[in-house]
Amino acid sequence: MDTFKIETHKRILSNITSAIHAIVSSTLGCAVLCTNDPICCSVSYEENTKTCLLENLCRPEKEDRTSFTTLSKITECEFEGYVYDTISHACLKLAMTTGSTWTSARTICQQDGGDLGSLTTQMKVDFVLYLIRNTDIGEDHVSFNVNEVSV
């Protein structure tokens, strides 16, 4: 599932050679087409003609147009220090909370505009391990509290 930034009253100024046009019934239909196309990064939907323009540029040039909506896949994080996870479609940040309790670690995350993450799948664990291995924190200084639940 992709996450999109939505801009109303904006139209992509398309490079005709790289764009694909399709007729769909809604903005949602346009987003689905983009999600299913591996090279699509942004779309413009024109309400009057029901035309969807798929574009491979992630940051295309745009202009103001009343009956258009533009959707752009979010592929990076807006805030410094965060990394975009394409699996969970979330911006993640590792923070040093040496000696912190769960509650105080969560407070630190919330003060930075986020929340303390839960590693509920192996894919999430693998991504966090990847982040740890590729930062200054290093694996030697990381601990996880694990709660296993039987069902």
C-alpha cells in the first residue's frame, strides 16, 4: 500500500513521453492505477473528463487548475533524522534513550512529534536492525523488550 500526498486544484505539467493517460471514475481509481504501476510516482486526476495522468516523476512541476487533484507518492520523510520505510510506509527515527523506562522513552518520542514504535512483524524487526547497523548507535548499545503473546 502506498501513501500519497494530496494537492487539490493542482495539475502536473507532464512530459508527454513519460506519462500514461487513463479514464477512471475517481481520484481513488487514479491512485490505485499508480499503486499498481511500478514506475508511477505521481498522478493528476481531472474531475470533469475523468482523466488520470500517471507520471514517473516523484516531484513533477505543477500548475494551479481548479478541477484537478494531484497525488504524489511519499517516498521520503520531511523531518531531519527520520528514514522512510517503504514496507510500513512510515517515517522512523532511532533515538538514544539510555537507561530509560518504556514510559520515558515514549515521552521522548512524543516530544519529537512521533511515538514509540512496536515491532509486531519480522519485517519491522529487520528494518530496525538495518537502521541500527547503519547508524552511529551500533548494535552494542541496543536492547529490546520483547513480550510474546500466545493465542
